[in-house]
Amino acid sequence: MFDFTDAFLQEASIHKIGNKADDEGTQLSADALDLDGMDLRVLLQKFFLTHFKTEEFYSFNFQEDDLALNPLYNYVKRIFNKGDFHANTVSMAHYLYDVSSHPMIKPGDLLVGRFKDVDIKGTRTNAVAILKVENMQAFLTLEEDLKLNSEKGINTDKIDKAAIIFNTEEKDGYRVLIIDKGSNTEAVYWRDDFLKVKPISDEFSNTKNFLQMAKTFVVKQLPEDFEVDKTRQIDMLNRSIDFFKKNDSFNKDEFENEIFGSKEVIESFNTFYDEYKEANNVELEDSFEISTQAVKKQAKIFKSVLKLDKNFHIYIHGDRKLIEKGTEPDGRKFYKIYYSEEE
């Protein structure tokens, strides 16, 4: 979907951003960084690009879809149109400071880089990468007289908040990848207040959204509408993931018939399907191409573990007919498991 193999860092700037609630202000650099030293350019390029792994794309957004009112969209657009790079990073710094008004938002360093020759869906284009570093790491330096000093600096192996904007689909708000780790307060501030982005509808989002909805139905709604035990729920979750793994394209009718089977459960699922879309303001398609990366990501949170008190965990990956639930005359509950080989 995207490839940074031939990407080249052309310009980069750095600024310090304080917390506006504490009136910490900003410290703005006078000029872009000097990248003539290849070691710095290579290190910065790695720092900017290597942390983007997901194919979950976003686009810039604003009220009533008026992109002209989104400040960051305009700063990036000016850079793509060969405007003054450093001046626009200064504008970004001022804007980030303005939205950093919650007392829980940490001060940090804002780094912005301009790249050429990035590849998205087989097309080479330019990109702008934006990082904010909020946590400094301790490290040791060794002097010539073999004395050790402790200092703090940026750990290029970790990043909490970042975005890269590809110069494609300009009229639709570009194509954006984001990294957003932290508390819910910080997530709102970075993604919703600073970037102002929304997920785009593609194979990744379609796959992710449907699997999240299906899991919510099986875990929460199904037990309310029907008498169902944990083994059946886990079996449905396992078969849901397997359905997406074995197919290249998705069809809702086929999914319902294979996973749920009974008319009553399918009717319950369709009612939940409509309510979920409205309640969560999310697009759900009845048919789409399946994203294998989205399936892998969602598979990690589809639990196949049956927890029994604090004594046992049973991992269920296959035929649920090989496990039976029962109750002893004295009221103790048990599971009976059938198997052919012991490893």
C-alpha cells in the first residue's frame, strides 16, 4: 500500500511546544535544520518513517467538510505547492500550541519533515511527516577520559504521536497515516483537535469496522437475545475470523449464513447491525474487498480463551463439539474435553 524504500528527506525543522494551560509558550527555531551531514539526515529519515506500519488511512476533515477551514490542511497544502517550508512549520507550531490547552497535555518537540519519492499504491509522490516527542529518554555518554555522563535525549526507536501526509487525493483531504498512543485526552487533542482527520472508507476500514461490529454483537447482544454459553460465543468469534482469513472478498449474506445459521440469530444480527451504524456513526458495507492486514490486527483482540475462575484457561481454536459443559449433582460445574493426541 505504501513504500518508503526510495524516500528522501529534503527538509526538516524542529520547534519546542509548551502547554498553553500553563502558559509555557513556544520556542521556535529560526531556520530549518542543517541536513548536510549524512548521518543526521539518515537518522532523522529513519525516525520519521519507520514507525508507520498500519494501512489504516485517514483524510483531513472539518465542519461541513469545508477543508479550507482546516489549518493543518492548508499548511501542508502550501508546502506541497512549494511554499516556504520552514515558515509553514512555524505556523504548525503556533497552531499546535493553541490546541494544547488541556492541563494533561505534555510539552514536547515538534519535528516536521518534507520528503520526495514516497510510494503510495504504486505511485511516487511527495509527503510531509509530523512528529511530536513528549518523553525524553536517559542515555549515557563516554568521554575521552573514560568518564560516563548521564544525559536525556530523543529515543528514535519510539514515537507516541505522528502523522504522514501523502500528496495525493488533495481535494478529498489527502491521504494520512497517524500514530496516536496515549490517554484518551491526548488522543482527542492530537487526532481530533490538531490533525482533524477522519477514517476513509476503503478495504482496511471496511474490514476493521465490520469485525468490530460482529465481535460486539457476539459478545454483548447475542447473550441478551438468546441463551448462549461462552463456548458457542468463542466458536462464533473463531469462525468469524476464519471467514475473513479464507476469503478475498466479503459478502454479508454469506457471512450470516455460515456463522449464525439460524433465521432468528440472523434477524437479531441485522437489527443490531443497523443500530450499531447509527449509534457509532460508522459506515458498514454489505460487500467489500477484505484487507488481510486489518484481519491480522483484529484477530489479536478476538479472544478464544475460556477463563474458569482463577484456576484454568482453555484455549478454543477448533471444533466446539469436542468440548462439553455439565454440572455435577453437588452443583460444581465442569467441562469435558475430547482429543486424539497429547503434545
